[in-house]
Amino acid sequence: MTFLRTLSALLILTLMAACAPAPTENGVKPGLGPGTPGEIAALAAEIRGLGPEVDPEEAQRAARIAYGHTFTLAKQYQITDGPLIHNTKVNMGTKPRGLCWHWAHDMEKRLKQERFQTLDLHRAIANSQNWRLEHSTAIISARGDDFTDGIVLDPWRKGGVLTWMPVRDDTRYGWEDRRLVLERKRGLLPPEAYDAAIE
């Protein structure tokens, strides 16, 4: 009986700690920011490296926006915890947004406003067979290239810190084209939910 009481007490303390407000800096957890000049330059170089036709100015702008918008969204979503705890808070209704698909949608939407001429934007989903582990991201590629030739732009993975890498190097996730995943699921969704999902 003592073991069960101890276990129950530890569980309650863990839950209380997870729900306690984390220390914040400018309304978000410490360490979040719009990206350093070095981080932005590294991403811009990677985007330029997608192909000789990529405009260097567009690559620089895309990198700056990807980092800056990640920070803007972290503030809007009120990111004070890691991604799994934040997801729980969103699902409980205590935080406004911040699920992975929110990040992916909002990042893609912001980058599309730039009307890039030498870059394309894509959305991808991993682990689509398991809704509890499903993950979404935005991807940037050279104009006309497949998403698999692009770069993952994933602010969710590290809770408001932009994670980026070539899609083919992302061994943590097996990305699939979002439209194909949604088409496969179409028969499982009511029409209105499917229509909302593909927007």
C-alpha cells in the first residue's frame, strides 16, 4: 500500500509540475528568438544550394522569414513548454494554437505571401498511419522540384526553435506529400472535415 501511495504522490507532483507555468522571457520560454545572423545565413546558403536557378535574394528572404516567423508564432501560440506538453495544453483548450499542423500551415501561409519566383512551398506529413504520432511540416524547394528535394522547416519539433534540414537527411520522419496522405484518408473523413483539411 505504501508503494501505491508513493507512486500516486509522484504522479500528482509530476502532473502539477507539467501544468505549472514555465519561466518566460517576452511571453515565451527562454532561448526563443528570431534567429541569429549566422543561423539565417546558414539556412539561406542551404536554400541557395537547392539549385543554380534559386535567386540568392529569395533564399536570404526565405531564411529570414522562416526564423522570424517561427519566433512570431511562438509568441502568438504562447510557447512556454516543450512540444508535447504544449500540445496537451492546446488540446485541453488552455493554449490557442501550436500543434504541428498549426506551425506547418502558418509557416507555409506566411512564406507564400512572398510570391517567390524561384522557390516552391510544400506540406508533408509523417507517421500518417498513427494519428497519435502523426507530424506535419512545411518544406521549401527550388521551383518545380519535388518536396523530397527540398528542406524541412519544422518549428514544432523543438518547441519554437526552427529545425531545418534536407528532407532526405531527416531520418526521424518518413515524409509523404500531404495531398496524397489526405487523399488516402478521404474516405475516412466527413466531406466538410476533408475540405477544411486540404485548405
